[in-house]
Amino acid sequence: MEIFKFFQKEQGLNEAKIEPSLVGQPIQPQKKRYRDAAPRIKKIVETYKEIDMMDYLRGLSHNFSF
């Protein structure tokens, strides 16, 4: 019975996290590094058909770090 209550609570928390995204609101504020990288990546993606594939992939790779 205890595990059932745990799963109910967990399901409720997950639904509460998902609901804002269904109406177009961001779930969490983005970290600064992602806010900064998004416009750069978008600009590179927009040049997909205009540049060499290796240059395209190299440009994208410079915007990611692990």
C-alpha cells in the first residue's frame, strides 16, 4: 500500500511539471549557457544548405561541451 501512495505522489509531481509546457510556458528557466548558445546554434542551423557539411558540423560542435 505504501508503494502505491508513493507512485500516486510521484505521478502528481510529474503531471504538475508537464502541465505548464502543454499551455506553452517553459518548465524551468534556462541556464545562461543555454540562453547564450541558442541564438548561435540557430544561426548555424539556418545555413545548413549553404555551407559544406564538415564546416556545418564543426560550427555546431564548437557550441557544445561535455
